[in-house]
Amino acid sequence: MSITYKEAGVNLEAGEETVDRIKPIVKSTHNKNVLSNIGLFGGFYNADFEGIEEPILVSSVDGVGTKLKLAFMTGIHNTVGQDLVNHSVGDILCCGAKPLFFLDYFAGANLVPDITVSVIEGFAKACKENNTALIGGETAEMPGMYHDGEYDMSGTIVGVVDKKNIVNGEKIKKGDVMIGLPSTGLHTNGYSLARYVLFPKFKPDDYVDSLGSTIAEALMAIHKSYLKTVYPLVEQRVLSGISHITGGGIEGNTSRILQEGQGMKINWDSWKRLPIFELIQKEGNIKEEEMRRAFNLGIGMILITPKESQDIVLEQCKEDGAVVIGEII
């Protein structure tokens, strides 16, 4: 008897349906610099850097970790795509770069077109919001590698910064001010600990008064993009450092851009923590030190600026709820 690829667990028809459905979604993110459509072996992007004297390309690759487990539990798949794009945009923004294009990798045990399309719709939505093109990607069906109904994904972003506008921490000085931009929640880090603490006691759709929402709604809050408010400050060259608060918390991430002999004096009471962090700490009896290492605690990005530029930064980011949280020592 002849055996087919489908009997081995790979549904080529589902793959073809998925590609057909995502083509218009992907194309909706394209701009005049994108010279190819989905389906070729590579994406073509016209490297037109008008107005940039010395263009430096900046790239990053990342995933959203075990936040995907929440997507599996809730059946909400479009938001994790937005999370991944916004997270990636934030990483290269820390170098002063604006995004040009994004590529994704999506793999699961079996391709379910509705789920795959939902994830890619999230990619496309965030790409358009960040004025970047979803230029290509890989979709793989790998039975035996993943549990049924589960998938993993990663994204690669490429951006550009004018050499004179690079932000890498070299200009950070003692006395510089640390300005925090509030997060929407956990963003894309700390979910293994959050799930370990919360889900023996709660279900995702449990409503919690202190949160003003269900557990799932609080945990699935979309990772915020700070591009629109922060990039103008890069062009004004008033920032000496930018820290994206991901895994490792405020101190762990910000220390990456400090110079030898520098440290931080943080006023941990200068902003109000989101209720989701208070719930996690209470239910898990987690020590403060561990909370600071595992979570952003309500601050998604930190801008470091000389004291004389503090008011400029606060005014530019007032819609983000910017607050002074400390200084460089």
C-alpha cells in the first residue's frame, strides 16, 4: 500500500490554503521599497535611505517565550503576533534604529489555517502600526516535534540608524536621569513564573476584582511599542541610553548599556505597579528581589538623558505616562 505525506502528519493542502489566505495580509504591509511578493525564495527590499547620511543596519531576532501557552489556553492567537513585532521593534529602538522590515518563523505539529492566519494577522497589524514591512517568513508543519495544537514562532527585524544617531550607552554620564515608560503588563517575559504561580489556583477566564479583568486579559495584554514617541528623541539626540525591559528586569537590562564603574539609583516607589504584578507576588509569596529579576514591574522601557534634557523627554513621552524613576551614579 502506498503511503502519503498526509498519513505521516503533513497536510500539504492545509499549507497551500494557509499561504493563499496570508498573501493579501502580508502584502498589506508592503511599501514602495518592497519589490517582491510572498512565494519567492527571498524577499527584495530597496535599500533607499534618503535623508540618512551614514546608514547603519541594525538587526535582532526574538520570540515571545511561554506567553504562547496563554494563546493555547485561551484560543486567542492574533495578539501574540503583535507582541513579537512590537518586542522586536523595541529591541532595535534601543540602538536608535527605526524598523525597515520583519520576517517571521512559524512552526507547529499541524498547520491549522485559521490559527496560522490569526497569528500572521497579528504580525501584519503591528507591522503597519510600526511602519515596517512583513517581507517574508517560513511556515513549517512538523508532527512529532510539537504537541498537537501547539506551535512556536520567532521573528527577525532589520532597521536602520544614521551613524551620528546611534544610541549605545557610550554617552551615559553620572547624574543622567532615568525616565520610565509604563508597560501594559508582563509584555513577553516572566510567563513561566506567572503561570506556575497563578494557574493551580485560577482559570484563565476567572475574573479578579483587583485586576478589573480576567486573568487571561491581564496576562495577554499586548506588548507595547514605544517607537512613535521615542524615535523623535533619537533624531533630536537627547538620549544617552535606551533600555528595553525584557527578561532580567529593570536592573538586568539597563546594566547592559552602562559603562564600567556606573550604576543606578532607582526609586522603586516612583511609579504604581500594575495589579497583575501584585497578584503574582501575593499568590506566589515571591520575594521582592525575585520580582525585580523576573518582571518589568510596570516599566517597559527606560530612557536615559542628561538632566538638562529631562523636560524635553518627559514632554515628548507624556502620552506614555513617562515618569522619572532614578539616576545614574
